[in-house]
Amino acid sequence: MSGLRKRGTGAGGDLGNEVEGYLLWQARVAEAERRAREFTGPLDWLTTAQREEIERQYTADSLRRARADLERVAARCVSLRAEYEHRYRQLRQRCLAVVLAVCAGCTALTALLLAL
């Protein structure tokens, strides 16, 4: 069953993640454009060309900052994933060692009791 879940997640999950990322980025672009218009709104002395240029620069700057933030978050996610995978491997090894030690102890105890 987990094999089916993994295949389903890989096949449709990637596309779903891409669509979600695209929609979130488009929302970020729309927000940056809206904030740029709000920024230039009170500046009624600007010409149309000046207003458009300022809005374009403001939007571009906002999107650069948003991209940098997203890249930092993505890098942190990757490092956290690596940390958790490492800790999980260590925990599995410890659990296996404990199980083997308990089995060896039970076997030795059984052998000792049978020898008496």
C-alpha cells in the first residue's frame, strides 16, 4: 500500500506542487503590482511614464526580495530534511541494537535455564 501511495504522490504530487507554486507566485506578483500602484497613487505630480516606471521598479524590487526569501526558506527546508533523515537513521540503528541485545539476552537466559 505504501508503494501505491509513493507512486501516486510522485506522479500527481509534483504537478500539484508546481501548480500551487505557480498560483502562489502569481498572487505574489499581483500583490506587488497592487502595492506599487498604492505607492504611486498619492504622487499625483508624476507623469504617466514616470508612474509606470516607478511601479515597474517597485514591483521588480518586491519580487526580487520575495524570491530571495523563498530561496532562503527552501534552503532551510532542505537542510532540515537532511538533519531529520540523519536523526531518523540514528534512531533506527539504536532501536535495532536494542532489539538485538534483548534477543541475545533472552537467548542466553534460555540457554542458561535449559542447562540447569
